[in-house]
Amino acid sequence: MQATFLDAVERQRTQPIAPSTWSQRRQHLRALWKAVQAHESDILQALWEDLGKPEEEVRLHEIYPVKSEIAYALRHGRGWMAPSPTPTPLAMLGTRSYVHVEPKGQVLIISPWNFPIILTLRPLVSALAAGNRVILKPSEHTPATSKVLASIVASALPPDVAHVVLGGPDVSQALTAQPFQHICFTGGTRIGQLVMKAAAEHLASVTLELGGKSPAIVDATAHLGDASRRLAWGKCLNNGQVCIAPDYLLVHADVADAFLAQLVNRMREMYGETPDEQLANDQRSRIVNAHHTERLIGLVEDAKSRGASVMHGGIWDRENRRIAPTILDQCTPDMAVMQEEIFGPVLPVLRWRTEDELQALLRLHPHPLALYIFSRNQATIDRWMATTKAGTTGINEVILQVAQPSLPFGGIQTSGMGRTGGHHGFLQFSNQRSVVAQRTRFNILPLTFPPFTPFTRWLAQTVQRWL
């Protein structure tokens, strides 16, 4: 098995290199979208089988974003490829300078299970737009969807352009040991560190999207109805299995009770009046597997044992891998639910009253993939933007920053490095080659060549002083 897929990787690597025109890249992108359309029913069925995803979520959050990303690349890709001229200083008069973008070469994309279509195909779009050869390794935790992805790519693209490898952690480990020029990985921080170590063996560049604990701050000026509606949706989307889902809530003590009451009402509006109805509602995805189900149950039980109160939910169905949307009030930083990324429909709530209290809580997890601010005070928003770090930020919004192709998407330090999406994704998969070209044989540079003379010294002093 291993020899077979490594042979496929080697065959792709050793294919003769030929210039990649925009016409060829455009053809690949169009073929990819046609293949997605042709496999639409297979995608819907596979995601229901793997995750219990409702059709509406699949169309809105898996298929449509692929269309949007491809359309954006088709609209702008020719311009991205064009040489980008830069100014020429007087000291280099007689030359012209520009940036030439070229493919990095053969790249590896390792994608996760939570949004397996978009998080596999979005980086593929960037890699194809940049003219690379691509090996894709989708997640083993969504086997039906991974098989569909393999069919999509095989029907759209020749194997020397893109090829899907299926398998588990041993396959990923074998792939990352290969001499790729770039590796794009989406997943947990611990595995991301291993990927980065493997890439370092070949000095390959990396794009790492690693998630983390993304806080949502609600201050006393926030529009509580609007904030509760967005946070309820953002926390329950894909049953909380979203890398930029609001992971924990920091709400001002003066509005906490009123806000949490509205948050509970929003969950009732979306999924049913009672936690039992919400638990059985098939418009919510399932937890991916039994291991993660037990992990989430353990987080809730630990929080309860340490003094948290279950304000809503707190029930589960192990057999069907379902957990009702759960709000845990009166949480403290020592609880397990505040120590790790939750990745499920459990929302711990911490109350704050002073700015110092808030900043101390934010410093516990200083580099989130996303940070959400709900406030109507612009000075407060500006201050929190200036005093925090995050890969992405939503102001009186959640999640939407990942759906905007013109925005770079990625993390900072423990939540990742590099950017995906649109032009920024294109550049991640490109080598930006700097070029200086002679325009005329007559310029001042040869006057500075040895042997040095009094005139050379005068010229050097003049250039240093005036140019």
C-alpha cells in the first residue's frame, strides 16, 4: 500500500517540467468546478454518512465556498501571474526591476475532517492557480467524503497535476517525509508541530492552520439580541466543529444574565424548545466519532465537578454521537473546558467587570485563530484590536471572515502561520522571484568597479550622500 502511493508521488515529481500558462491553469480550475457539480449528490450523501450534515449546511458552507473561490481565482488569476514592476532607484538607473511569480513545484495538502470539501479544495484552487503539482491527503475520519474527493480530483485533473492519497496517520507521516517544496496542513497544534519538523528536513515552506481557543467578548454596550443570534449560530454551526467557532464567551457582568437568557432563546428558535428536542434535531451535524464524543462529555462533567452551572443543555446521546447545545456558566480558567480547544457545541462562560480582568483572561490563550468583539463603542473596539493578537477578527460578526476570498485567512504562532484564500493563497504556493534586468549598457554601476581611484571614492561619497 505504502509503496503504491509513494510511487504515485514519485511519478508526479519526476514528470518533465513545462511552463504553465494561464490558459492551462484556467482549464484545470474550470474542470475542478465541473467535477464538483457532477459529484454534488455524492457530496451530500457522503457528508450525511460521515457527519450527519444537513443538506443546507453542505450547500452553503462546503459547495458554495468552492464555487466562490474558483470564481475569484478565474477572475483575477491572470493578473496575479503577471510580472509586478517595482520602482527603480536613481543609483540603479539603466535597469528595471520586477517580481516574477512562479510555482513552488510539488506541494502537499493535508486537510481535516470538519469541513472536508472546502478545506481540501480551497487550498487546491490556490495551488492550481499558482501552477503547482499537488498531492492531497484528506482525513481518514470522514472516509466516505474522502473517497468522493478522490473521485472529483481524478475526474477533473490528470495525476501529474493533482492526485489524492487515502489513508491514516501512517500515510500522512510517510508523505511529510517526502521532499515537497511546500506543505499546507490544517489540523491540531500538536500534529502541526510534527508537520513543521518534517518539512524542516527538506527546508520546505509550510502553511499551518491550527485552530486554538477563540474568544468572544461581549461588553455592556453590545446589541444583545444581535450578538446572541450570531453567537448561537456560530457556536452551533457544524455542531461546533469549526476551527473559528467562538470557543469561550467573555461577557460583561452587568449584561451577563440578560445576554445568556437571549442566547438560550436563540438556540430554542433554531433547534427546538427543549434540550431533548435540540439533541434529536437532525439539522445539526453529529460529533465526528466516539472518541471526540467522550472527550466533550468529559469536558462538561469536569466543569460541573469544579463548580460550573449548566445553564442550558448538558445532555447527550452517546450511541448517535449527539450532544445538545450546552452553555456552562460560572466557569473558571482551571477547568479542562478552558484548557483545550473544545470543537463541539459546548460554550463556557466567564464574566468580567474590569478591563484588567478581561485582559488577564485573554492572556491565558494569547494567539487564537479568531477573536470576536461585540460592542457598539468604537474606542473600545479600537483598544481591544490594539491590545490583542489573533489570526482573524470579527467585529459584531462571527465566522464570516473565512468566507471572504479577498481576505487572507490563517493564524498566528500557536494557531498557525501562512495564509490561504484568494491572492494570499496564490502567493503561499508561489515563489516570488525578484528580477533586475539591464535596460541599457550605459549606467553608473561600472564606474564603481575596481580598481578604486580617487574618482571612485568621490562617486561613492556622492551616492551615499545624495541618492
